[in-house]
Amino acid sequence: MHLALTFGLVAALTAFAQDSKPSAAPTPAPDKAKETEAEVGFGAVRTPSLVTRVGGDREIAIEVKEGVYRCGKSSIESPLPDGYPEPTPPGAIDLKEFPSVRRVEWASNATAGQRSMDGGFWPLFNHIKSRDIPMTSPVEMDYPGVFPEPLTSTKPVAKGAWTMSFLYRNPSEGPTGTDGSLKVVDTPAVTMLAVGVQGPYGMAIVEKGLTALQGWLAEHPEYELAGSVRVFHYNGPYVRDAYKWSEVQLPVRKKVTPEAAAAPTGASEKPVQQDAELRR
């Protein structure tokens, strides 16, 4: 987003931080409560069934203590939606399996500016406040069709429509439907290629993340894009810019080879977490 838009969002988040009560520490989803930290061939992850380290810094790992995720001087204090995979550490590239999540979203248009950025945040904030829904991390930004493939310096990435969303911790917090200009929807489960990034929010950090993801895809032609970019912002304005923690993500899928297409009905390939070539 443009620098002016970033300032607008920071101003809104500052007001929210002053008005919002702290969120409770996250509680593991029932089916993940027994998962323990496990080695997956390089770094250690705490949700090994959902996360596979595939590139970048393969040794870096997060720590979780009293509900707070930490990696170096970066930290995430608000809870994630139930069943969500752990954050990707800055500098690492992961393949991640995201379950369906209920979210409230505000969609912009292709000419969105600072006014509409602020106008998107406040309805979302009022929605969760009026329903006594706790704030979670991350704030999600989706950019449908904004980032062309392949990413080149000749095609702008800072213009176009976007959607800002707050994520419910679990669906029991409220029904789907509409709330004025907002929509409450359940997203489909998705496989994401994600890179952790650290630094001030803005298009520079997004482009840096996209460059890393495009590089990984170029080296792994067995995968292809399955949608447009999304970005997770895990911190509010009270965190120093240098330590802000984000993820830049691209939905991906395994390419269907002629051999796989000709396989008998019922045959399936191994899940991405078991791909031996990704563990080299």
C-alpha cells in the first residue's frame, strides 16, 4: 500500500490499541492440543502437520511462551484463529495448510485511497466491538489481481482493489451474513507458500516478500500459482517498525502431470508435508 495509506492504517490501529482490551492467550484447537514441537529436517515447528519449511532460513524457529510467539526481537501477542498454523519466522519460507476461517471483510475498489483505507478499518473495528468479539492476529490484506505473474519492475503492484479482514477466533463468535458494507464469510481451506518478513508495513516489504516467493517458485516448477497474493500483518503501531512481523503469501498447488492425470481414480499424491524433495 502507498505510504500515505500506511499512515492512515497506523493512525486507526493506534486508536484501536488505546480503546481495545488485551486479548486472552490463545488456546490450542482440540485436535492440535497434543501436537508437540517436532524436527522436520531443518528448523523446528510446533504444528508439523500444517507447516513444512521449504526455503529461506531453514534453521530459524519460533518460541511460544504464555501464548506469545517470539522470534528474535519480533513477537505476536494476540491469539491466532483456532487451528491456524504458527507464524512463519522472518527469513523463512514455508508451505502451510490453512483451515477454513470465519472473517469479517471490507472490500475496496480499484481507486481506493487513504480515506477508504480508514473507512475500511473502522467498520471492521465497530463490528467486532459491538459483538464483543476479541481481536486476533493477523489483520489480513488480500490483493485480488493486483500482483501480476511473473512479477516484474514494469508492472505496478501498488494499485488496484484490496480487501481488509479481521479474523474470528472461531465460528461460534458470530454468524455469517452482512453487516452494512461488511461481509462475514467462511473462507475455503488453502495451501499457501509463505515467507516471513520483518520491517515497516508498506509495499516495499510486500515486494521483498514476493521476490523471495517468485524465486522459490522458479526453482520448483512442480508448483504453480493458484490465486492472488495476501499479506498477514501481526503487529500494531506500538511495535517498532524494525521488528514488525508480517507474512507475504501466495496460494499454490502441485501441477497436474500427464502421468498423474492418467492415474486410476482414487489414486492421490502424497501431501506436501511428505514431499522428500522439499526436505533436501
